Amino acid sequence: MDYAHSYLSTSSLQINCDLGEGIPWEKQLFPLIDVASLACGGHFGTRASLDASLALATKYGKKVGAHPSYPDQENFGRISLIIPIETLIEAIGQQIERFKQRAQAHNLAMDHIKFHGALYNDAAKDSSLANSLTDFLLENYPQTPLLVPPHSELEKKAQEKGLTIRLEVFADRAYTSDYLLSPRTLEGSLLQDITSVEPQVKRLLFEGQLLSMEGVQLPIQADTLCFHGDNPGILDFLPILRKRYWT
């Protein structure tokens, strides 16, 4: 894609949030977002947690999607796992089907699929993994939109196979100059207050750019902006941003 002259528009740009992960303030977040990606057992999630999140989505009229992960609740899906691809695909399929079953019980459709944590990051840069994941989605969920990071291997493979994609940029995470998320182990990788998040949001909305951690302006395009539900500062900055830029 050519991102050179792109810019974003709040009229069509969704706010999405990774939820269903056991945070105590989830109910307060649902009114502020458009769509939620719900943990479905890989890094977090049980039938009870899914039902609770889906009930909130119904109450507030929000869309929901599946948020599968490496099968690794111990590390919250944030560490790359070296496991056979067949084992990984089976685990992802089980998670998505768990989500679909509970969503149907609440009369909700699966709006999208979004990979979580290390799986999301690995698929962004590993062509072989991205290829296997998109093969699986093409065979099993060909009509379900996939959230992908712009300029990633996952975007490339999904496009090659004709999958519907939504380009996603994280509003509360720092990026490196190669369009990858800066590792959470680096200071400043998670933006936790209005003074750090708002400049990134404004740059995305009105300039179609990211400022990398190295100080490089990166042209970028997105269909949806993600805020992490477990961001410690989210209840301080998201209500302000929603009011300023989405109303």
C-alpha cells in the first residue's frame, strides 16, 4: 500500500480495545470504545469471563471479536513460544470456536479476529508464521476481518490471499522505525498518560504519521486505533480523547 499521503478520519476510524482480561475497570471502558477484542482462553479467559464481557458488549451496543493467543496463560501470551505450528493452529482454532460459541449465546456476531501479544508481534515480522496463520484463516474464517499491523508480514500475506483486513495502529504504544511495536521491556514503550498519548493520537488523526522512538516520522494508515484495556492510565486519558476527537 502507498501510505505517503494518507491521513485518518475520526468519522470512520474505530476505537478498539483488548478486553476480557480480568481488569476491574472493564465496565467503565465499554462506553468509550466501538469494538472489543476479547481474550478467549489462550493468554486469559474462561467461559465466565467471556460471558461477563459479552454481556457488557450487549448492554452498551458494542461489537466484539476474538483475541486468540499463544496458549500461555502463565506469561499472559507475551512471550514467543517455540511450538509445532500444528499445535499452535489447533490452539488458536479452539480459542476462536470458544469465542464464537459464547458470542452466539449472547446473540452477537464475531466482528473480527485479532491475534494477541507475542503472537501478534511475531506474525508481523515472521513471513512463515504469517503464512500459516492466514492459510488457517482462509480455510476456516474467510469472511471474518483480520486486524493487522500496517507494513507487516501479516498484512502482506492476508492481502495476497484476499482476506478482509483492518489496519490497526496502537494509540498507546511506541513504535520502532521499522513499524514494529517497541518491546514493553524498554522504558517509554507503553504510553500511560494524556501528555504522551494525545500527541500520538493527534499525529495519527491529522498527519497520518507516527513518530518512532528513534525520532523518525513514519507515514501510516489505519482503520482502527487500539488502546490496551490494562493500560494503568486508560481511565484518565481515554474519556478525554474520546470527547475531544470522536464527538
